[in-house]
Amino acid sequence: MPLLKAKQALNRLSAGQTVKLIASDPGSERDFHAFVKLSEHSLLYFQKSDNELTYVLEKGESKSP
């Protein structure tokens, strides 16, 4: 679910804007790292604490055909 929320938030942003997400699902770490590798977006910040994972993503430029 955290990745779905991230994608929805990124869709509302313009290139270069950022979104901060806080998740509790440990599997989201793998999901987010894979997502940014396969997308034009960047992971600017990642922090893991006892019960939270914090991400800051930057929306990349859309790839035009």
C-alpha cells in the first residue's frame, strides 16, 4: 500500500517536486528501491527507525516517446 500511495502522490506533482512518505511496512523498503530503479523518479532520502521507514521521493521528468 505505501508504494501505491507514493505513485498517487507523484502523479499530482510536477517534475522536480518532492513528496515525503512514512511507512510501517518493512517490505516497502525493497519496493521503493526497486520502484526508483525502474522509474524516472529519485529517492532523495531514506531513513529506517524502529517502527518507521521515511522516504523522500523527487518526481522525475516524464519520458516522452
